[in-house]
Amino acid sequence: MKTYKRALTIAGSDSGGGAGIQADLKTFSAIGCFGLSVITALTAQNTVAVTAIHPVPPEFITHQLDAVLTDIGVDAIKIGMLHSPDVIQAVAEALRRHAVTNIVLDPVMVAKSGDKLLQEDAVAALKSYLVPMADVITPNLPEAGVLLGRDVTTEKEMAMACRDLAQLGCRAVLLKGGHLDGAQSPDLLYVGGAKAPIRLEADRIDTPNSHGTGCTLSSATAANLALGQPIDTAVREAKRYVLQALAAGAGYSLGQGHGPVHHFHAFWD
């Protein structure tokens, strides 16, 4: 009998379908993995705003994790929206108990619309419990600034931030440069112990349809790790996938705000 490569998303649900577990499951499928999900919160969300958040109790999140990991198992995990310290600790304890590997942590703090998705007191818990367990963390510049307690606004500051973030205990840092000014949108990949980060260049794609790009990049990285790729290859291939999804989605109109990327661009137009 054949087996699937299994990728699990631990994140919030986006009722608009562009981000959260919806984006993650689409990405897993498009890359060739069987997607599993543990929902941490329900959001009432569309392309314009997050209008309400209904958190899932930590105990039920643990039940979901135990149900998946004791029976099906996983080859890689993407972690997204974890809104409170109790949830962060519950997820960390379950993952440690099941001895999982290939963890990609996207420290989601703010939605594309600007709505906050992480409680203020959850940052310390994220740094203490989950960052040290992660194989790759994927912050953008504002998220890196929150984790480090200082502004990260230039590419030079990004290189320094990569090293400092790695000191928190993760194996690798993918620091996303989408908030930089300019025609390019470079990301930096730093694998612990390296002399310098790897610069991943890309031309900026002019489109309003960028909702869910962070979720998609982190879940694509996890899917590639599940397929057996090393970290640098997994990240490069994930970035290539996201750029293609952005370019393909630029020609569509969906909703009145930030529309989604085209996760299945390789399969239908």
C-alpha cells in the first residue's frame, strides 16, 4: 500500500478562505501532501476585515492534536495563529509529547487588514515555548521587531535580526522582506551556524491580491519539508510557489479588499 506525505496545520480558520487553515490546506494539496488541521480559533473574516474572533479552548486544541498524532501522524507541521499564552503552551506540550519534527512556525500577529490576532502577553510565551522547537520560523519585519523588541526596517537590520532570532533556539530563520520599500522584495534565510544569511531575491508583484501570502509561504515550506527536502531547498521552492500564486492571482477579482493568491495555478486558470 502507498502512503501519503502528511502535513498538519495548527492555525485559525479564515471564513473568507484566503488565509489560515484554508490557505494551508490548499497549499498542502497543491504541493502534493495530505493535509490535516487543528483549529485554534474561528475568525469572522473577509477580504476587508476581521470582524470577530472565537477562540478554541486549549483543552480542545489538545484533543485535536492527540487525535491526529496518535492515529495518522505527520511528516511536517505548520503553526500559524495562536492567540493566547495558554494555547501556545498547550500546543508546545502536545508537540513535545508526540516528539514531532519538521516544525515551521509563522508567528502571526496581525492580519492583512491590520487587525490584531495575537494577545500582547502571548509574545513571551511564543519565544519561550515554540520558537526553540521550530525548525524554521517565518516572521515578517514587524513580527521580527516584536520578537526582538526593536525596529527592523532595512536589509542591513534584517541580517542582524536573523542571527538574533536564531539565538532564540530555532534551527533556521526565514525573514520576509515584503515590508521593505523598492522594486524588489528580498527575503533572508539564515540557517543556524552559517556565516551569513542567504538572500532570496524576487521582483515585487503589483497586486492587491496578497491575502494569505504569509500563511501560504510557511505552509509551502512545511509541505516541502514533508516531502523530504532540506531546509534551504524547501524554502526556495516555497518562495517560488508563492510568487507563481501571486502572479496567477493578480488577474482575478474577489471581494472588495485584499483578495487571495491562486493556490491551484498549476492545475486550473
